[in-house]
Amino acid sequence: MPRPPAYGVPFGEIVREAFANLRSRGQRSGLALLGIVIGTAAIIAMLNIGHVAQLETMKQFERLGVDIIQVLGSPNGAPPGFEPALIDNLPRTIPGIVEATPYSTEQVTARANGKEASVFVMAAPAVMTARLALAPQSGRLLTDIDDCAQVGVIGAKAGAELSPRVDDLLGRQIALSGYLFTVVGVLRPTPNDAVSVARYDDAFLIPLACARRVLPSNLPTAVLVRTAADADIDAIDSELQRTLANKTTLVQTTNAKSIITTMNRQKGLLAAVLAAIGGISLLVGGIGVMNVMLMNIMERRREIGLRAAIGATPRDIQTMFLVEAAMLAAAGGIAGAILGLLISALVVKLFHWDFAVAYHLMPIGPLGSGVIGVLFGLYPAVSASRIDPIEALRAE
Amino acid sequence: MLKLAGIEKAYKTPGGTVPVLHGLSLEIEAGGLCAIVGPSGSGKSTLLNIIGLLDRPDSGQVFLDGETADFANAAEAARLRNRLIGFVFQSFQLLPRLTAWENVALPLLYRNVPRAERRPRALAMLERVGLADRAEHRPNQLSGGQSQRVALARALVSDPRLLLADEPTGNLDSVTAGEVLTLLRSLSQDFGVTIVIVTHDRDLATACGRRIEIRDGRIIADTRGH
């Protein structure tokens, strides 16, 4: 009963054989993979660090969002200051602006309990705390009723410098430039934002109305602008410069968009360096794979001859070695991906970021190096398929 | 079964062309053992390689089981080998990494026989050569005689029409060689396979039903009977 002539080795069998062949060669194959491992590790580390950095960047905009423009006035021969009425009118005069909050900041030394602390005084209308999404850990925030009162809300860290138990400051007085301010609230510890209006933990918030007592001017020196979601940031930016500028004040604006652009540029540089390392290592790794396969084929000449004798076509031989090369490289790719994750975890730790894994990018490790394996395995595989079986069977 | 017509073969060497086979024609009927004997360099190995479709004649034709061998197409030649021919070598040529049964099953891999079917067929063949208990052993755990019997099982597992053996007893002591000969005979009978043996071994040649003697690329004697 002759079997119907069906030829060709099923792919599953090829993979199974390749796996067995590679396993029997063990650590020698492993050493040659170093290049592939390093290359993949560099690329995976780069991708994952990028992923984590992206998440971190987004986190900095989480509280305030990306539709924020910060306007800072800097001195131009005289103390800077913006006209309050102009600021109040911004939502009406410049299309795309939703709200505009004036404020002033100044570094001042605060004294209480015989202790000193350098605080970041931020004078702003009561609505500012809501717009910055600040919350007290004890006491209250400023309200409109505080108007010109000498009261303030202190940041968690500044407070801790003045009193061993921060909450004890409530109702106590703090001396600022010769004036006594009563602490009515303590801010909850709050991370800084990308568009950093203030270092909240070092801050001392006071009403804007009578800021003159501790600040150089009653006029606000900065504005926090919120824009509509679909607004043209660049247009608003230049419009702000034009509207707010005056003889004594140079206008400087910062927006989320330009910060993100800068951050991305820095990230791009890091990515380019890692990609270059990865690319060169992969090239070296590919040559390593080629080397291993050529050696492999030299040592298995008799096997090649035998397989040809019992019916392997040149293509079968070629496929066998190509799959081995691809699997060898892919194994290196998996090891490299793991190493890359470890590296990225270290870097992330160094930056004090929260680690995350970009799972969707992980297949690039084994797949990419598998492709390298095929490319660099092609020449050895083709030369294996061209070996003369008679000579191969005679080989020692 | 096997017919060669006007086979010419020469090898090119730096010193010029060395003729090996001179218009050799030959017909071997189905069944039985046929020995090809001759001194070294007589061309008998080249002849065997051409019969086995491993080498390509400069001219002439090979007919195998009614089919004309197409030497120009390597893949086609490989498929024909897989379907019609089993090989046995002096040095056994077992793959050291594979167990006995896996070595036996190897030709079936190139015939697209599923793994589930390969194992029982290989085991049955090992049993036929008396090595059922060595199925899971690797070649380095087998004696020479056992290795050659595994090789025989491998050569026959794919039901070939023709078995080509190149000095099958060359690496064996005389007792073991005798055992292999006995096995070859009974396999030839059981499977109806034609066995062509290239050998220096007088005893082996004498035991074959037909002896073809080659010298300088020509048949100088063709005797039948024991």
C-alpha cells in the first residue's frame, strides 16, 4: 500500500527540531548571543524608559491640565506689575481665554517660635487655591472675606520648619517682613506642576489685596491663564504679550505645550543615543549569529549529508538552519528584553519615577532579533543547502 | 527495477580530467542481494552514488522503478531518494543527538508523516531488527553491530524499493558482520526490497545472489549464484 507522495516538513516539526538542536549546543550558542542580548536590551530599555517618561510627563499635567499659560512679569528698569483691570478683562479681550488669575510671588524669611524659614509668599485672590486645586490638611483656605486681613495658609514643608508639629501653627502668628500674619490653614503636601506656579510645600499664601505690606508692589507680577481646550495656544501667547506689556514690565510666558516639546526633545536625545547603541549591538549580534551558524554547519556536515541522502531537499536544509538562526536570535531577544526592563527599572528608580512596563512594546524584542537572525542566518543557511552530500558524508 | 544506460563520469582535477565510469550499462532485477566489488578507485563508489541519485553522471540515464531520474532538479532527486531508496553507510551515520527510534524515524520527517505515526513505525522497524529494547538509547550507547542495525531500520522505515549499502560491514568484526548479513538477507525477503552492496568483504560478496565486478570504470565480471 504505497503512501500518497506527500512531501515537505511541517513547520511545527522544523521548530521542534531547531529547538532540540539549539538546546544540545547550550552555552556556546548563548555566548555568541551577547550582541543580540545587549542590542535588544538597549532598545527595550529605551522604549520602556520613554514609556515611563511619557507617563511621568502626563502626571505633571494631571492636576492643572495642559490648557495652562503662566505669565511672568520681569523688571524693566522699575519693579514689574500688571494692571489688575487688564487681567480681569482678559477672558473678554482675548478669545480662547477662559479665566485669568493675577498673583505675585516673593521669597521672604518667616519667623515663628524663634525659628526661621525661607517661604515662598504667594499673594493671590481667594479663587486661586481652587484654580490650583490646592487642599488644606488642617484649618482652611483663604476666602474672599479675608480681603485685606493679615492671614495666611502655610505649605506643609515650610510649616514643618517653623514648628515640630505643623498643625500647632494654626491660630499662631508668623512674622513676615515686620508684619504678623495669623496662620489659618496648612496645605496638604502637594507635588509641583510642570507649569510651576509655586513650590506649594514651601509656600505661604496670603490675600493679594494688601500684599504691598510684604511685597514690593500691590500690582500682581504674574497671571495664571486657563485656555479653552481647543484654543490656539501660540496665538493667545503672543496676544498676551501684546496686551499685558507695559513700560516697567517685560512679559514672559510659559505654556504646557512648549514644556512638553522641550521634554520630548530631551527624551529624543536619550532615545537616539540608546537606539544607536542598540543598532550597533544588533549588527554585531547579527554577525555573531552568522558565526555560530557557520560553525554549527561546519560541525554538522555529516548530518547535512545524511539528511540530503534520506530525502531532505536543499530547501529543507536551508529552512532548518534559517529557523535555527531565527530561534537562536529570538532567544537572545527575549533575554535582551528582560535585561532591558531591568535597566529601565534602574534608570526609572534613579529619576524617582514610578516604574511601569510598556507591555505592548515587548514583542519588539524577540520579533526584531528574530528578523536579525533570519537576515544574518540567510548566508549560512544557503551555503548549508549547497553542500555536496557525498563530500559531507565523508567528513570527519 | 534498476537500469543504468551508458553512464559516463569523469572528475576534474587540477591535473586534468580523470575518467571514472566508461559508458557503463547495468540492469538489476527486483529482489535479492547484488554485490558490487572491485579494487579501490575502480569507480564502484561513484557508481553507487549515481544509483543513489547523490551524484550526477556526465551522460547516460538512470531508471529507477520505472521512473527516469532527473538529476538537474535537486529537490526532485531528493524526493525520489526519499520515496525509493534507503541508504546504509560504513560509518552508520546516526545523528548523535537523537535516540535510536528518532534516528530510525528521520526519513519519515521528510515524507510529512505526523509525529504520532512516526514513532510506532520506527519502533516496529527497530523490533524487526531486534533492537526494540534499545529504542530510547543514543548512538553512543550502542555497539557497532547495534548501530548498523539501527541504520538498517532507518533505511527501511520508509518502505523503499532499493537499499544501497556502502561497505555495511566495513566497521564491524566478522561475527557481527555475519549477523548483519543474515539480517540483510531476511529483510530483503520480507520486504521484497532490492539490496545493492558495495563491498570489499569476500564473505559478504559471496553471500549475494549476484556479483558485479568493476575495474577501471567497466564491468569485467557479472556472476550469479552462491
